[in-house]
Amino acid sequence: MADPYASLRIPDFRYFIMNSFLLTATLLIQEVLLGYELYKITHDPLALGLVGLAEAVPFILVSLFGGHLADRRDKKRILQISLFVIMLGSVVLYLAFRPALEDKLTLSSRLTLIYGVIMLIGTARGFYSPASSSLKPFLVPRELYPNSATWSSSFWQAGAIAGPGIAGFLYSWLGLDNALLVVIGLFGVCFLLLSLVNNRPVVVDTDAQPLGFWDSLKEGFQFVFKTKIVFYAISLDLFSVLFGGVVAILPVFAEDILKVGAEGLGFLRAAPSVGAVTTMLVMAKYPPTHNAWRNMLLAVAGFGVATLVFAVSTDFYLSLVMLALTGAFDSVSVIIRQTILQIFPPDHMRGRVAAVNGIFVSSSNEIGAFESGLAARLFGTVPSVVLGGVVTMVVVTYVYVKSKDLFSVRLS
């Protein structure tokens, strides 16, 4: 029987996923803090949607260059510089929201500052994300790719559990300024963990002529669009989360529909990741990659159904269960997609393929957050989520019809 802990026995991989856990938790702590502060001062769901747009636009603008850079420069150094920029944004927020200065800020100034820092984080993540994704396959042997994908996703989801849950309590107990001070300290620990990962040599394609920037990007896009399983795997995530995601407007559910306040919001934000981590721990022993494509389609369909039930629920506990199920189903598709993205791209192209994937993921998460906020304003919160669940089911049906030949693909 395969060792379910094989990847965890490699020190560099352990440091890498510990950093992934802590960074994810810290970014989400900050995101929840800022989201709740925004809704308190605006009471406008569109203000929450604009958080996603403010992060996605700079991310998309620089991500392709970030992927190009990740294939040609020291990936670890790119990660460290990007993390330093993210930390700098948190320092600015902390200084601006100290009680001595907060009263001097107008509403417009506070909003500008929050969105400005979010744009800075989006820019830094445009470099961090492709470097991180392209470094990960070099930390473990090829035969451990499915196992490493399961554990890296599990630690990421564990961070996504811890972050939102902690954020609500930090806001209640410490206030925004002191909670941001905690965030800065946690980013410092992330920086330390990254420094423990050994550098990896830059891989170049010795059989090909060096490409210029635009030709390099074109090569990455061509690989994604020509490799059917990669293209459909990324597309499923894009459209299901773009239209079916509800995370951005959870403050509306917490305040106006379920009436559970900041602490309840922390539980709602953490619920998808609780479901995800529970499922991923099972999948470390029983990976979903044998009948990968069938499992991926079923998982995205389950995500859509759970979203529909959550939309019409007025019971806090039923809502928590449905959000947990969205995380459970999403975790299956995440592991399959990550395994696909580790197996199929050649080593010298991983940064660019990761950047293209990052743009799709950012579009689904951050632009999806904007779509959620806008749809909630135009159609109402509940009808907008119902519509998103329906669109997810339509997309799954379409991809099923177009990709039946992928049912024979084996990833393990």
C-alpha cells in the first residue's frame, strides 16, 4: 500500500506547505477583517464585491509576467520579495487605523486606503502565485505528485479554516488595528518558513531557442488550450466558482439573513474549508485520481447542488452544512486539477502554465466576488446565489458532453 505520508517526509515540502497554511490563514484573516469593516461602514454588498475586483485586476495584469519570470529566475527569491510587499501593505493599514489616526480619516479616505492595499496585495500575488505553483513540483519526486497535491491542498484548506474563524474573534476582541498587528507578525513567520526551503536551479529547455517575452507567453497559452484535460479542468473551476461562489457576500448572510454577527461570519467563512480538509484527509489514503474525470464532474455538480440549498436556507446550521459540502466537493476537484497541472506541463513551462491557471482561478475567485456583489445588488442576495448554482449545473452538463473521451485518462 502506498505511504499516505510520503510527501510529508521531505523537509523542503513540509516547510513549503507549512508556509502555505500560515500564509493562507493570514491573508484570509486580513480579508475578513477588511470585508467586515467595509460592510460596517457602507452596508453595501457591492463594496464587498469590489474587494475581489480590486485584487483581481492587478493580479491578472502582472500574472503572465510573473509566470514568465518564475520560469527564468530564482523562484524562492520571487516568493520572498512578493511576501515582503504584502506585509508592507498590512503595515500601512495598521498605521492608518490606529485610534489616533482613524478619527482623522474620512469615509472616502478609508475606502481608498483599503482598496489601495488590496490592489497592492493583488499585484504581489501576481508574482507569488506562479512562482509558488511552479516551485512545488520540484520539491517531491514525480511519483509523489498526487500525494503532494493532496497534502498541499489540505494544508491550504486548513489555513482557510483557521483564518476566517480566527478573524471574527480577533476583530471582536482586539479591534481592527490590533488584529492587523497580529497579521503583520504572522506574515513574518511565513517569511521565516520560506527561508528554510532550499533553492532550486532554474530549468531551461536546451532543445529550444530562447524566446522573447511575448513568444514565451504565447507558448504557455498554446499549451493550455491545446491540452484538453488541462483546459477543461481549469475551465470547470473558473465557471463554477465565478458564478456559484458565495464567499464574498457571506457578510450579508451573516448580518441580514442569518443574523449571526461577526463571530457567526467567521464560522460561515470557515465551513467550506472544514468540509474540504475533512475530505482531503480521507483522500490522502483514497485518492480521487483513478477515475479522475468522472470524479471531477461529479464533484463540481455536487458543489452546484449544495450552493442551491445554501441559497434558500434560513437556518444557520443547515447553512453551515451546505457550505461545508461546497468545500468538500471543491476539494475533490482541486486535488484532481493540481495533479493534472503537475503531471502534464514540462518543467521549463510550469511558471507560465501556473500563471494562466492563476488568471483563471483569480477570475473565478476575485472577479467572482465582484460578480456576487453586483448580482446581489441587482437581483437580491438569495436570487443571485440561486442563479449561480443553476449556471454551475449548466456548465457541468456542457463540459460532460464535450469531454467524454477524458473518462479514460488515468492520473495514478
